[in-house]
Amino acid sequence: MPRPSPDPEEFDDVPPKPSKTRLKKESHDLQDLGLELEKLPPARIRAIPMPENLCDAILELKRTKTHEGRRRQLQYVGKLMRGVDPEPLRDALAALHLGSAKATLDLHRAERWRAELIASDDVLTRWVDEHPGTEVQQLRNLVRAARKDAAAAPEQRSAKGFRELFQFVRAALDEKARAEGGSDDDGEDGDD
């Protein structure tokens, strides 16, 4: 007696099994995420919300030095990550990278202000307008010392004037950012 052929409508609700290639790609993506997490300092790894066994596995990967040991530990990290949602980990990693990018941007902003203050007295007036709580006399003295260093021959320069002016500018910019609630919106973009 012939078997009845299966009704194709019965299988519409069953999702297709993912291909082996797709599963391997997802596994490699999770391992790559594990490698990105491994590059972070241990304190930052512990600060990211994740299961304790995954955190321990990533820290162990950080300590492992031999090639084969790292490969096997990385596969174990990938296996553990298959059991958790990777999106919160990716979001936490992106937030950490964004924080370091913001710190770099703040550093460049302070360097730009320092260079402009050394170059022109008009910038000093603009600085005082934008930062009304500034001790003007101290700023003038720092600018004068930095200009004196810049005018000296390269072998006679001491970086003290540049450094002190930079520290003053950076502290003022940090204070302004804290006063504005840490937001980096249109008020800061006008520094260009």
C-alpha cells in the first residue's frame, strides 16, 4: 500500500532549518565579538552585564598565551555566547568605543583652543565670552608663557607653558561640559 504524500500545508508553520554555512558564520561572528571583548581591560569586562561563566571564559582567554589554547578557549567563548543574546554585549562594546571617541574629541577640542589662544588675542576675547567664569589674568599669564616658549629656539623650549595652558583649557572645558549636564550639543559645537 503506498504511503500518502505529506500535505505541504502542514509544513508551512515549521521554520526552515538554518544552513550549516549560516550557523558557522554566526559562530564566527560571536567569536569575533569575544575577541573584541577580550581586548578590553579586565575591569571593563566585568562591568559589562553578562553571565558570570561567559565573563570568566573571556578573562581566561585574556590569560591564555599558547596558540592552540587560545583557539580552544575562543571556541568555548563562542559556544557560551550562543546561549546569550549578543546584542546587549555589542551595545555595551559600542558605548565603550563611543566614550573613548568622545574623550578623543574633547582632547582635540582642547588642543585646538590652545593653538588658537597662542596664535591670536582675539581668541582670548572669544574664550572669555564663552567661558564667563574664567580667571582672565591667569589665562593671560598662561598664554604669555606659552607664546614665549613658542618664540624660543627649539632646543631652548620648555613645554611647561604649553602644558599648563592645555591643562587650564581642558579643565575649563570639562567644567563647562559638567555644568551643561555632560551633554555635547550645539553649545559645544560653536568652538570651531
